[in-house]
Amino acid sequence: MRVITAAPAFAAALEAERATGRRVGLVPTMGALHAGHRSLIERAAAECDVVAVTVFVNPLQFSDASDLARYPRDLDRDVALAAEAGAQILFAPSVTEMYPSFPAPVATSVRVAAVSEGLEGASRPGHFDGVATVVAKLFSLAGRCRAYFGEKDFQQLVVVRRMVSDLSIPVAVVGCPTVREPDGLALSSRNVRLSPAARDAALALRRAVVAGMAALEAGVRDPAVVEGAMAGELSGDPLVEPDYAVAVDAATLSAPEAGRALAGDVRLLVAAVVDGVRLIDNDGMTLAASVDAPRPGGERPALQLVGAVTYGEDH
């Protein structure tokens, strides 16, 4: 494992690898690596010749200074886990290495309209501007590569994909399935901040998504009904403060027009604050074409479940 802290040295190291014909895989993280990150690194190692992991707690995506201060940091452990999972390079820059004028505001930032504005973007203003800015910078340094992101942070994945497409960045963005605890809780670096009682309460997020998926599998296509099933699972526990429970188009994160049924690639997303810790979860599937009106006689055409969405962590 080669640990690099200077941006020019990181860029030069990956350029040297490409010069020998090696395929580069990139796994951007904020550290506090866990089994979810391990799965990203292992997939990158399986598909690429050299894997670089970045560890940088990006201040631009935190609006709450106390949240930034509490974010877990353990670089030695991160280095060990990344090496065990198959990475050869780890880039761990300082804040001033990434933003030389910090703490003065960064003069140039990246904003991805529409997909960054609702959901987490509404609850955390400026968050995805910070994400897009740092990821654009990491992609610029890394050069042509395959970049691996977890589907657990699904809106982040959509934002990064849109940015790459709009700016013609030569990076292939690969989405990887959410890794979960045995009881279904999505792995997150924030989970370490949960008390035992809050850890149990946090399972409401997974139950909410499962309830929404069950409704879809049963043939429900009314977004209000699906969302109601999810919201019901988020309510009732005093430790859980629901934020949203939505059924949206997986590519645009937009809800169906009024009166229209869910169809195509659908993503169910939930968020809640559990005893002071913000958590998110999601899942999705591909549905057959929507039907907005019954056939004569009151019957609707059969709706076929096609299968789970596969796209190709962590905050």
C-alpha cells in the first residue's frame, strides 16, 4: 500500500499506472471504512489492475460544524482495511491540499441542478454542491478510470452520474449494491454513533423500504399508497424522526405526474433522524409500463414485475 498526501503525486501515480496499460479503479470515501467500503474496493480490484482509495472528510458537504467535527476518523485502520481489500494506493490529502484557501470560501464549485435539490438536498442545503465539487476534483486528479460508489447513498450516485455525463468527464461510474448488517440495517459510518436503543430503532428505515417494495410486488402502482406504507413504518418510535419516504424515478429522482402510476425504474428512498443521527436507506425495481385508466369492465391489464434495478457509500 502506497499512502499519498500530495495531489500532484496522486495524479502522477495513476498516470504512471495507465502508461503501462493498467486499468485504474477509484473508490472515493470519507474514511471510517467498513464492510460496505470493502465491497467497493473488492469489486474494483476484481475489475481493474490497480485500485486507488481516497480518504478525505470533505468540509464543503457539511453545513453543521459539529457534525463535521464528530465524523469518525481513523486513517491507520482505513489504510489496513483498504490494503486487505485489494487497494494499492491510498490518497489522504489534508483540507488545505484540496482547498488551498480554506477556510475562505472556495471560489469555484460544481452544482448539479434538479437531482441535487430535493430529498437530502432539501434537508442539507449545499450538501451536494460540496459532493459534486470534491468528486469533480478527485476525478480530475485521477484521470480516466472506473469509479465505484455504493447505492446506499443513491442520490449521491445519481448526482455524480449526471455531473459526469454533463461535463464529459472520462470516468465510468459504477454503482454497487448496498451492504447490510445481518438484520438488514444499511452499513454507514454514522452507525457507530447509535446507542443500543437507537440501533434497534434504526431498523425502522429498512422496514419502511421493505414495506414499499412489498406493495410494489403486490401490484400497487399508486405512489401515495406506496409512500404511505413506508411512512407508516417510520412512525411510532419516539427515537425516529421521519424526514421523507418517497417513490421516484430512479434516473431523475422525480415523482410521477399527478394521476399517473409508478412505472419503469422506480426507487424507494427514506430518511430519518434516529436519536440525533441522520440515516438513509433505499431499494428499487423495474416495473412494466404504467396503466392510468381501467379497461372496459373495470379490469386493468396485468402488470409484470421485471426485476430489481442494478446500477453501474458513504456519508
